[in-house]
Amino acid sequence: QMKDVEIYPSKIQDFKKIIEKTYFKSLAEGGHSLGVDAALAIGEPTTQLTLNSIDYNEYITILINNDVRFTKIGTFIDNYMENYREFITIYDECTEYVGISGLNIKTPCVDENGKTHWKLIEAVTRHPPPNGEKLIKVTTESGRVVRATKSKSFLTRVNNKIIPTKGSDIKIGDRLPITVKLPHPLDINDDNSKTEKEYLNIIIENKNFNIELSYDFGFFLSFFLFSPSTKFSDYLLFTHYETNIREKLKSFLLANQVQHMFLEDYIKLDSDFVNLINDLTSDKKSFPDFVLSGNFQLMRGIIDGIVSNYKNCEYSLEEINIIFPNEVICDCFINIMNIFGIFCHRVFQNDVYKLSIRYGNYIKFVNTFKITVDSIHEFFQR
């Protein structure tokens, strides 16, 4: 396959190193079952190619270097195709295939019994829709939406088993699996007695921010993401005057030695600290990557901060409705809820993303989280 390949003389040494590295990586240890590996090597591309793709702009959840990222599948695959272009294999003249199992990247997967696991991504493929056909859009009763090909791109529940299904065979009334309980990606338990502390240490402009990944930091992140913008980049606007909220924010800022000043309707913050939080949240567009792989207290603080904000949350005796500034934050919140085993209905209406927590999930939510605003917490307890 290499006899017709041309290469610049200056790149020969680099090419030799790639060949060397690939060769030594391929060597098997003594006693290893080579027959099994050979079968997998033959079967893997075939398996990948029988399961066709979802749309470029669909979001996926992946675990990379202990951080959980919520990203478009197209962006994710393009990145690895670009970085590992020398390892691309072409199938059927139009499908590009790259094995990435050695990178230890994982994503949530469901088994035939409906249980969710974090599984290694063996490979990525990129190809146009088969035969140039249009993608189909499927919307579930609970508000999940996905666009995929008419080939075997879907899973459905048949006779209490999850099986691959062609998109062309999907019909109204079919049951598609949706995550309710998502295992913590780092296999951490919700242990309130855990004493080990985790810190995010970042130096900006010679200022060392050593932030504990705590309940109060989670609360602050939510307040920051949902706070209305002001004309001053280092100000946060209050939407109400709850003393408990002010005290919790003040406690976080003092504990982490962040310079601040409380005014009547605003908090003035250290501008470098605001820049740091803006970077972590992609300018208020999403939660930081470390949130979904963080400790449970950090996630509890995030939930408390969102629900404590009157502007975001509506609640009654039957359900809680939470309004989100964008789709990414909404779907990140769904993942957090799934880690606690709580299911949400998702609604997109009038350019607004909203989640509804109902019935038994409402009761589980109330029993799982303590809300800072006394009036809300007391209502939930009733």
C-alpha cells in the first residue's frame, strides 16, 4: 500500500518514528491470546460500519482525562481525524475510520438489559449519509431529540431487550432507551462523610486562585451562569435579596480569598477572578468540564444555586420547572440529574429550554437536595 506514497525527505525521520512506535505498540506480551485479538481486529471495523451515524451537530458526552465533556460529535470526530490523519483507513471509498482505543476515551453506553455503563470508544468513523439520503429526526415523549441516518442508527426496546434498529423502521409508539441513572464516570459514591478535599489551582496575572471544588463553589457557578449580564464585566447582578444567598456567596468568596464588594444590587468581584470563571464556563455558555466528574457536593451546590434563583425556577405541588439560558447548560443539568438517578422531561418552546421534574422524580429530588432559600425548601418539604 505504501509503494506509491510520496514523502518529503525532511519528513522521513518523523515517518520512521511513527512506524517504530506503531510496531512496538503492536507487540503482544508472552502468553497473550493472539487468536482473540485477531478476531477483534477483523470484527471491529465491520461492527463500526454496520452502525451508522448521527448528525454532525448532535451532542455527545465523553470522558477524557477525568473530565466529562459535552461536545458536538462532528467536532469531536473531526479533531481526531485531523490529529491522526496518518492512521485513517478508507472503507467503501467514502467512510474514514480511525482506531482510538489507546487514548482511553469513554462514553456512556447501554447494554441489552438497559443498564448504562461508561465504555471505551474503540474507533471513530466519518461518512456522508448512505446513498445521499436525508437524515430523520426522532422526538421522544420526554422531549429528547436526535437526528440520524435511516440505517441501524437507533436502539429500541423489544421483548424487554435493547436492540439495534434501522431508522427507516422507527415508528410512533416505539420505545427508545433514555438515560435515567448514569454511573459517576470516576466510580465515586455519594458519600456525605467524605473528607478528602479537591482543589482547582490556576494562576492568572500572578494571582494564585486555589479554589476548593465544594458545595459553595457549585452554588457560585450556578449563580454566575444564571446571573443577568451587566455593562460592567466584573459585576454580578442580584435578582432578589435573600439573606441566605448573600451569605453563601460571601462565605465562598472569603474562603477562597477573592476580593469583592457587596453593593445594593450587585457584587463587585476581582476582574481576574471573573475572567477565570468566564474561561471555565466558556463565557457563560456551559458548566466547566470538571463538573460532571467532580464530587457529589459540588453537584449538589450547582442544583441548589439553580433552584434558589427565582427567575429560573417555577414549582408547584405536582412538578418543578427550570428554565435554562441555552441547550448545553440544559443538557449538562440532565446529566447531573441522571447521576443522582432523577429523570427530567425536556421541553423546547418559544426559543426557551425548560426541564420538568415530575411525579416520583419530584419526590426523589425533594428528598435528595437541600435548598438555600428557606421559603422554597419549606415548600418542598410540605
